[in-house]
Amino acid sequence: MTRARSALVSVSDTPWYHVVSRCVRRAFLCGTDRYSGQSYEHRRGWIVERVKQLAGVFAIDVAAYAVMSNHYHLVVRIDAERAAGWSDDEVLRRWAHLFDGPPAVQRLLAGKGEELDAATLEAIGRWAETYRARLVDLSWFMRVLNESIARQANAEDEVTGRFWEGRFKSQALLDEQAVLTAMAYVDLNPIRAQMAETPERSDYTSVAERIAELSADSASAESAPQPPERPACSSSTPTNVTPILPLATESRLASLPRQPLMPFDATARLRAAIPFAFDDYLELVETTGRCIRQDKRGAMAEHTPRLLERLGIEPERFIDCATQLMKQFGSAVGAPAHLTERCAARQLKYLRGVRAAKAAFERKAA
């Protein structure tokens, strides 16, 4: 039975989520249509660009992504604490990147706040709190992302109608084991689908992007300029452009700066970071990638990757999770104890994935 999104996504339970959105119809709307031979590969780049642009507006960081032929995966972290620290003006300016908002808000952002009376300013304050909540709402993030891509694709095809399925799928990642498993599952999707042989050749994945950046840094003596951490939301940012549709025009969205992927930090010094060392994660992805290839032996190497040792994950069961996460788990992924806690909190009798969690995340003593 379909459950309300509020019952599936709750920052009080966990800020980490794995989300999947799929195209309608059994067609290759984002890749190459095997029947007509027409290529839609460029649309995969649209999705990567828009994800990073929206991550710079919302308080939502992207840890991993993979854009496949007719669907895409994201692993994200919702940062409610960061959004809570934004001023009302900051919230209004961020929201104005996406939507115009009421005329009173437009006048305030245009520097005409002195023309507004006290009641209007009070109403603007209430709107700011509404927008603040939306900027940490995964459903709003996915709505803007999917709507903007659908508009571009439909305009290119000169058609109207749905481009994406009505609802995106989401899985709450309740602990470090779940975050690691979901990220590996996402980054290894092209290898599992036999679209690539190695992580660095997996086009439109976060692991390939990270490896490319690492290689570029190693090959160049000069560091490449880094994208800004957040888009500039100063008063110089244009906010008075009238969109044709409720969502901002494509040219306005395309002007947003790109937010870099979440950093790795095994030291826990950074508040908003992936809690592993990138070298350890890359070792795990490469090892698992070799295991799931058709022409390779489907077992973990004799040397167990350090991350699996540290998190107490069974190597062979991790391979299963890294290839069948959506099948083995339902709306949440995590250790058995954390799944049990979620069941109790949600007053559920059963949560799919407990058996898989016991096999993968409860390592037996030797």
C-alpha cells in the first residue's frame, strides 16, 4: 500500500536518503533507444547539472549519483541545521532562484522594503518560514528537479505529457552501514547493468567524477578553481525576472552555480561530510565492481576492504546488497536494531529488509 511521503522521509529519523526516479514508458528516454537508434545521452548530462545546481539552493547535499538509461539514483543528506541558520532574507533569495513568490516578496528583494507596511512584512516572515521548510524538503527538491528536466525533454521532443513516473522511490539510510551500502549500490549501477567495466569508466556517476577530479589534480601542478560552496544570494543576484511557468525558466535555472559533491572525511571534523576516507571507499567500490562482473569470480577478494572490517559488514553479503539493494530492503536500510527502532517509531508490524540486515550487518564472530 502506498504510504504518505511524510511517513517515509523524516529528518528526525535520519538525514540520509537513497532516492530513485524513473521515466514513464519502457523507453530509453535518457540514453540510446535500442529500437530507433536515436541517442538521448545528452539528457543524462542535464540531470547531473541540475542536481548540482539545486543542491546549491536547497539545504540538501549530494553524496552519490548515477544516471542510467531510463532512471537515476541519488544518495543525499538533508541539512536542516544549516537551513535553520539562514536569515529570512537568505531564504527568500534562495527561493527566488526557483519561484517568483508573492509580489510583496519581489518588492522586498528588489530593495523596496520601505514601501511595505508592518502587516505585509509579517506575512513575508511567515512565507520565509514556509520556504525554509521547503528548502529542506526532499519532495520539493525532487519536484523541481524532475519538472525542469521534463520541460526540457518535452520541448526537445515537441510533445506534452509525463516524462517521469508520478512518485520517486526513497529509502531512509539509518546508519553508516546503510550509507556505505547505498553509495556503493549507486556507483556500481553501470557495472551491474554491464554499461561499464570499471568505476572510472562509468559515465554519469559520482565515483567516475571523483576519480577524474583526483586524476586531474595529480596530473596538474596547479589546482583547478573550485566551485563556490553555495550560490551567491546577495542583493546583486537577479530576482525580478518573470518566469513563463510557475517554476523558473530554464535560462534562469541554468545560471545557478554548481554545488560540488559532498566531501569525504573519516576524521569527523567536518559536520556535513561522508564519514569515510575516500581511498577506503574507492578500494571497496573497485573490489566489489570486480566481483559483480560477469567474467569475474563473484566473491570478495582474500583481503577484506578496510571499510567492511571497520563497520562489521559481511563481505559476501555486502556484494548482494551492492547489487540488489532495492530488492532486499524496503523503505529503510540499516542494521537490525535500527530497523526495529524504526518499526516501533512508525508503529509498523514489519519492515522489509530485516533478514538481509542480519546477514550483512551482524558479522559473526570467528
